[in-house]
Amino acid sequence: METETLTSTKKAIVGVQFLFVAFGATVLVPLLVGINPSTALFTAGLGTFIFHFVTKGKVPIFLGSSFAFIAPIIAATEQWGLPGTLAGLTSVSLVYFVMSALVRWQGRHLLDRVFPPVVIGPVIILIGLSLSGSAVNMAKTNWPLAFIALITAILVLTFARGLVKLVPVICGIIVGYIAAVCMSLVDFAPVLAAPWITNPISFSTITHFQWAPFLYMIPVAVAPVIEHIGDVYVVSAVAGKDFVKDPGLHRTMLGDGLACLASAFLGGPPETTYSEVTGAMSITKVTSPAVIRISAATALVFSVIGKLSALLQSIPQAVLGGIMLLLFGTIASVGVQNLIQHKVDMNQTRNVIIVSVTLTMGIGGAVLSAGSFALSGIGLSAIIGVILNLLLPKEKSSDGGASDQIGQ
């Protein structure tokens, strides 16, 4: 369905739904590292608006709390305290700024050489599959509840028409939540205890700036920067537009970096592009940036309404996990489509090696560490894929020349 044909009411409803998709992960990160969840909601909304301003409102991306920094924040907090650690997170934006400048300097040629489809395809697949463990862990807390939410979303996607077809996630969550209430699995005490209005931000963290946590976080930012590139390619594939070209990857990186900087100043976690929302866009066929901005505005509103935030936090993990089982698989399928659409020749040995090693290291959870520096997951796998693509010799075509296939 073309998003331009949606009425303002439908866009608003779908925008709220997309926030529901991102809500669980956005508030889970601060809960794990000791940050106020309302702060994370506020900085996610603000960061998304900053991103859309920098990218000229063209890229339908929602920014939320980054999982890549959970372990580093916990480790840094033990050494320098939470305020010092949050101030040190300003270095994350520096990495984004440097990469943005590099891409702007070298242009599309650098991206085509370093990140061809044979590298981007498996990275996109990993973005979906690497999140599958989180979905299963959430769902297994109560499988019957997870399946109720999942089956509801599938039925809505398959058989519903009109507005209802656009909100399978909300339908799944509502039905799952009602089932949870009937099963006495929802605790309303935190909702009753929560204040109506809260102050979600704090400007005090930056006064605790220290160089040690600042330098500590720089290598950690490599992984989300690599993941950012993959996510932009995913969104481009889902929306059917080349956002790497227009408005340009240098702008998306700059927007993400400025969002991370604003979040650090306000006491929130680093921001990252959210694959969950991209998956929701893929299944609803709604890819309007305006809808994402409605999600961001909703996050800002929710961040100051204490009881509303508490109500959303009362949604059982199993309900959200059931929805994620569908969304994360959708991301992986986009990666497969990317390989097919760009006609990556899997009969060529070099392509088989690149795809195989990238997927194996990512799914297997390989970790490369040296002292306090550690690289793992999508970031490590993407770097390995890039290195293999640059080093492995191109195979000869039938006329004796090097193959010019786009998969190379």
C-alpha cells in the first residue's frame, strides 16, 4: 500500500504502532544499565527527530537504545560511575562524525568497493538472525502467551483489510495483553504507583566528564557504525529507494552521531537504527518518514507521562517476544532478497566463502578481544566480510577477464 494514500488518522495509528514495536528494546537497555527508561524514550524521540532533520526527512528510520553498549556501560560504570560513563559516551558520536566525513570525501565508489551486495546481503541477514535469540528469550518466558500474540499478528496480516491490516503489531499486543490479564500475569502496582508527569532528562552527567571512559567507548562504537550501514541498506530495500545515494550515507551517519551526542548530554544511552521498526515497515508496507516522526513524537509524549510509560512497561515480555519472532525473521528475508535482486553469483567460490564465513562468525557469536577492546557480532562479521571481499581474487569470466558481476 502506498503510504501517500493513508489518511492522517491512519498514519497516526501506524506511527504509534511502530513505537510499540521499538518500545520493549528502547526501555530494556536503560533498565539493564541503570538509566531512567523515561530518559531513553525521550532521547529516542529527540534523536529520531534530529536524524530526520539531518537526512532532509527522507529516510524512514527510528533511533532507539543501542544494545551494543550494554556490557561496556556496565563495565565502565564499575570503574568510573554511571555519570562519568554517560559523559564518556559522547565519544560514540565522534566515531560517527569521522565515518561520515570519510564517506562524504570518498563518495559512493568507496561504499561500492567496500560494501558490495555480497557483503551487505549476509550482514542484513545477520541483523535479523542475531536478534532472533532475544525474540526467543522473550517468548519462552511464556510460550502460550507468545503464540497468542504471534498468531493474532499473522491472522491480521493474512486476512484483515483496510486500517486493521496496517496494525498487526498493535492487534497482536492488545490480544496478548488481554490474555495476560486474564491469566493474572500483569502487575498493575507499578502503574498505580507511577506519577502522572515525570522529568525524563538530566543535564548533570556532562559535568562528570572524564577522558578514561571517553577513550574506552571509542572502539565499542565500531560495531554500531557497521550495523548502521547495513540497516540503511535494509531500509532502502524495504522502501524501494536508494537512501545511500539520496540523501547519502554521510548524512545518515551524521544524523545518528548527533542523536548519540544529544542523548549523552541528556543522560540517555547511545542511539542506533532500529531493525524492529524496519521489520514492521516491511510487513505493513508503510514506509513513510512522516509515520516514523509520529512514532518519535509519541515517544516524547510517553516519556513525560509516567503512568502511560508504566502501563507500557507492564506488557509481558512474552507478548513482545511473540511479535518479534515475526519481525526479526522479516529482516533476515530482506537480506536474502538483496542477494537475489543483485544477482550475486553463488556459483563463484569467493562469494560462497564471503557469505559463509560472515554468517558463521555472526551466528556463532565469534568475539575478537585485546585488553579492554572487544569486537563481536555484526560488527566483527561485517569487517571480516569486507576484508575477504577486498583480499580474495576475482574469478575469471568465460572471456578470460575478471568478472564484473555486481556480486563481486
